[in-house]
Amino acid sequence: MKVAVLIPCYNEELTIGKVIKDFKKELPEADIYVYDNNSKDNTAEIAINNGAIVKHEYRQGKGNVVRSMFRDIEADIYVMVDGDDTYPAEEVHKLIEPIKNGEADMVIGDRLTNGTYQKENKRHFHEFGNNIVKKTINILFKTNLKDIMTGYRVFNKIFVKNMPVMSPKFEIETEMSLHALDKKFIIKEIPITYRDRPEGSESKLNTISDGIKVVKTIIKMFKDFKPRQFFAIIGLILIILGLIVGMPVIIEFIKTRYITKVPSAILATGIMIFALITSQCGIILDTVVKQNKENYELQLSRYDQIEKLQRKN
């Protein structure tokens, strides 16, 4: 089976050479692709000198890099790993095995279960954000994933070629996990050892801006994947707000048969109407989401049939 190692890179001249050598040692028959994302250092030159196939993605952001990788590269097994030397190449075999055996569509290198991430990671706010996203996803999809945002993953071809990459930046890992859960792909998590970046290598993540992105990601995934529940909650909040505003008006009318608080009555009525519209939007969008899932299943079936015909020929 043809194996491709995909390494998205931005300013990783200190580590990319070692990452390529390590994966060449473990997977000598694999094609190693380094996608340089407008690096300002010698990342691309070092990658070429170490025998990698170097391509360039000029749209900034990891999500844009992954989109191009998934579209351009043909393989049976895809190994995606960061170029910062935080993930051990020697553990790639146990990640590949479930894909080879047809036991999974996506295998996640779980950094958290064995505690190495907690020991090595020096950016504790990032771990806090990871945990929030993880818990939210597990609640929404009634699952028990351990590591949502790991950059060490292995995929089969059907997942890669049918994954609509929408996120431009570092939200891509969350998007892949959500896509797999929503479309019923088989996910398997395997604990791996994590090591922090070597001295002199800097993370591209920003604590404040990426913290804001975490909050946006949670809101967006709730709206996109569970619209009925999302808009039901908004509708309920509006109903409670409408009752708070309108209750004095109702009490006054019951007692006097008159309404003197006209502005409050109009405001309460408007809030209640808006709550009803919001709830209806949730029901409509939930129907649309279900229809999209059905269409996606048909698309997968057609893709599978085409792949089988190509193998026969």
C-alpha cells in the first residue's frame, strides 16, 4: 500500500531535517511531502536537501495547507504530522496498523492519556482550551475522545478524498474530528509520547487570539452540527427574557383589565415572536443538516464504487 507522509511547515528550519530523517528511517518506502507555507527561513531548502518532496502553499494557514495536501496527493495511507519534532516517528507503525487492517478511517495520536503532554507542554492555556473543546464535542456527539487537537494522525484514502476542508488555520484538527464523528467514520485513538519543541523553536499559536478562536469554534460547531439544539437554547433564553419583561404587564392586566405599560408589552411581544422564529429556524436547519448527511452517504457510495472499478482495471 502506498504511504504518504504529509508535513505542513512554517518556519521549521531547526526541526524539519530531523523529522524527515526520522520518518525516512521508519517508512523507507513512503513518499514524504513537505508543504512550505510562506516560510521566511530555510525550511524548504533543508527539506529538499533531506530528500523530501517540497511543495508550496501560498495561502497562509494550516487549514489551507491541508486542503491542498488532500487534493493533490494520491496514496492509500496518509500520515499527517507537524514539522516541529514534537511527535515521535518511531510510533507511526502502531498508528498505521488499524488503517491497514481496515479497522479505522482515521487514527489519532493521543498525547493526553499517558500524561506526556501535561509534563512537556509549557503553554498551559492551550491545554485548557483543548479540554474545553474536547468536553464540548464529547457532550454534543455522546462520545469519549481523549485528544481532539493532536497534529499526529493517519487517514485512509476514502476519508482524505471526501473531507471538505473549510477551516483556513489551526482549527483544522477540530474540523477533522467533527467531520469524522458527524459522518460516522471510524475513529481510533492510540496513545503516543509527546515532547515539547526543542530550544529555539517557537510555537505559531497565540494564547489570546487562539483562545478566542476556541470559543468561536465551539459556538460554530454547535450551530453547524446540532442546529435544532443550538437554536432551541437561544429560543428558550428569549422566552425567559420575554416573560421577565412581560410578566408585570400580564399581572397588571389581570388586576385592572388595563395595560399602562405599553412599551413593555410591545417589547415582550417582539421578544416572544423572535423566540418563535428562532426555534423554527432550528427545526428547518436540522432538516437541511439531515439531508446533507444523506447526500454525503450517497457520495461516499459512489466514490467507493469508482475506486473498486479502478482497482479492477
